[in-house]
Amino acid sequence: MVSIQGQIVVITGASSGIGAACAQIFAREGAALILAARRQEKLEAIAAELQTTYQSQIHVLEMDVCDRAAVESALIALPEPWSQVDILVNNAGLSRGLDKLQEGDIQNWEEMIDTNVKGLLYVTRAVLPGMVERRRGHVINIGSVAGHQNYPGGNVYCATKAAVRALSEGLKMDLLGTPIRVSSVDPGLVETEFSQVRFRGDLEKASKVYQGMTPLTPEDIAEIVVFCATRPPHVNISELLVLATDQSSATMVNRQS
Ligand code: NDP
Ligand code: 8X3
């Protein structure tokens, strides 16, 4: 394991779920963190906890990844000593609804595409030139099993995650000849706020997604993200599909009840 002590890590969507768990594990390993999301109060609470537990250096960014101008002004002009980003974790993302495409809500589609695809691109475009210039960096995208396989009603969400997969592959090609690494960590079912967001706060519907099976935890994924970041510089983990033992594909889940 290569130390990431003192490295500057940007995590988008750090206010909840996988992003918040990544903040925990990167902090444990001594990284300095730029935590970005829209809910600043959640970020502040996470930052306070990590500062107490690990004496972490943390910069909180209230940022909507869909807001291109805000992303550019926040990330291109990062204050010192935060400007030289070593690791970017593109985690911010969401699903909305599970409707058949022919009945789909176009606003939901826009939100998923704007966040999962365009937001990831805006953030990457802002951070990557500095990495290329410094000849140092690692982009870790959070994809999904949904980018490998579709499921009924997944249509646009699955398409956005297939796009993330394509962008990870394309980015690795574009960066060939530089020391910058690109990884895609693609989980199956992870119990987070994800399904609550998908079903707009319907907790009963959300909890049914994980009913009778043992899902992955956000920490399971965060440990894997940090594993990717701590390999020796000549090792690039390009893609990891990570499923719960109770899940064998996007549509096949072993449930006891
Ligand atoms: P959560 O809903 O718990 O977390 C999503 C995070 O994304 C929140 O911190 C949220 O912060 C942030 N976010 C959403 N929209 C924006 C935005 N416009 N700008 C900035 N931040 C935003 O879900 P997960 O932790 O599960 O999701 C994290 C990633 O993992 C997503 O990309 C998701 O697609 C992916 N994933 C999730 C799986 C699962 O089963 N849970 C499986 C496979 C992949 P805030 O609301 O404060 O802005
Ligand atoms: C999240 C996993 O299967 O709920 O990307 O879409 S799934």
C-alpha cells in the first residue's frame, strides 16, 4: 500500500452515502479533503467529526455539480493550499423514478443526465488540466452495475452509468502517456440515501429495495476506492464491478423475505 498521507482528495457528493464513507476512509489514511455537495450543513458536520477524529485538513465546498459556472469558479480557483488536487472521486450522482421510458418524467431524466454525466464532466474538466500539468493525479469515477446491465425502469439512470463507464474508458485513452490514473468503481446494491432520493422520500418503497438481502455498505465501497488510490504508481485499476454476495446481476437478488 502506497501512502496517501497529505494528498489532496476532492470528493463530490460527500454529504451522504458512498461519498461520506470515502471521506472517512481517506481521512483515516491521512489525506487532506475537499468535500463537495449541495448540503453544506451535512458537509460541515462530517468535516467537524473528521477533524476531531483524525485531525484532518478539510475544505468544504457547497457546490451543485450541475451548475457549470459554480463548478468552474470553485474548482479552477481553489485557494492555497488546496489547488494541487491529487485524487478526484467523482461520486455525486442520483436516480429519479423507476418509470417505463414511455411514461417517463422528462424532468427526472434531465436531473439524472445533468448530475451523473454533465456534472461529472464539468468537475473533471476543471480539475484534470492541473493534474496533467503537474504530471500527477488519479480520477476515480463511481459507476454502477447499472452501467453494465439494464433493469426494467432503469432506462435513463442505466444510460447515465453506461456513459460514466464510457467516459472512464475514454479518459484512460486520452491520458495514455501521462502518469495519471483512471479507475471506475462500479457497485451493485449499496444501502444509502440513494433509493430514498429515487423515490423522493418514500421510505417504505426505498427500504424494499434492500429487503431480505444483505446489501453492500458505503464503507465497503469506500475501502475499495481507497485501495485503488493506494496501489503503486504503475498499477491502474481500470474497472471494478462490486456486488453484494446476495446479488448476481442487475436483476437477480437473493432475498429471504
Ligand atoms: P446518496 O444519495 O446517499 O448520496 C449521493 C450524494 O450525491 C450526496 O452526497 C448528494 O449530496 C450528492 N449529489 C447529488 N446531486 C448532486 C449535485 N447536483 N451536486 C453535488 N452533489 C450532488 O447515494 P449514494 O451514496 O448511493 O450514491 C453515490 C454514487 O454512487 C452515485 O453516483 C450513485 O449513482 C452511485 N451508486 C450507488 C449505488 C447504490 O446502490 N447506492 C450503486 C451503484 C452506484 P447533496 O444532496 O448534499 O448535494
Ligand atoms: C445503483 C444500483 O441497481 O439500484 O446504481 O441501480 S441500482
